[in-house]
Amino acid sequence: MTKLSVIAAASALLLASSAAFAAQAPAGFENAGNPAAPAGFGAPSAPTSTIAQLVHSGTDKQRVSVTGRLTNFLGGENYELTDDTGRILIQLDDDRNWGHLQKGALITVFGELDREHGNVKIDVDDAVLAK
């Protein structure tokens, strides 16, 4: 086998495997899939807050957890999370599989509060269906 054909075969294998493990977005939005997700793993702990508490008094880089519903896809990695007290922008990194989440589902997100130029968002590390 020539060196060129070995390189071509390795490239094809790498491309095929990366497509098989592509990250999934939350389901229920136009851009989302719905694969099965492993169950039984605990989520990271952080103090539980309401969205209003985070927006009004949360501090930059604060570790947070909040429960709400995914209500809007805002483009890219950005979604809107809503609870009875308000709404907040959350960012779900596209290098993670979020396929176990669905539009309108009650979820708890865990992450870091980011305050920047008067805007507040949560950079999500993990999210689980709320009980």
C-alpha cells in the first residue's frame, strides 16, 4: 500500500468517526436531535437560585444552579431558560451532547454566571431533567 493510500484511508476513518460522535443539541427545537442519554450520573452541586435572584444579585463567575424550562432557541449555542420569576440566557457549548434536553422540559442547569456589559448569562456545564 502506498503512503498516499494509507493517508487517504486514515483521513476517511477519522472523518467517519467524528461524524458518528457529533454533539447533539436539545430536542424540540428545529436544530435538535433526540438521542438516548446515559442515566444515573449525578450532576455537579451548586447553590440553587431563582432566575430573578441570579439576574439581580448574582456575581460574575459565581457557580450556580437553577431550575426552569427551555423556552427559546436564540441561535448558535444560546437558549432562553424561564422560571416563574423571569428568564435568562444560557449557553450550551456545542461540543457537548445536549440531546437529553427538550423544549419545554423542566430542567436544572449547573454552570457559571457570566456578567458582561450589562448582560447576564449562564455558561452551562451540565443540565439534568428536574425531578
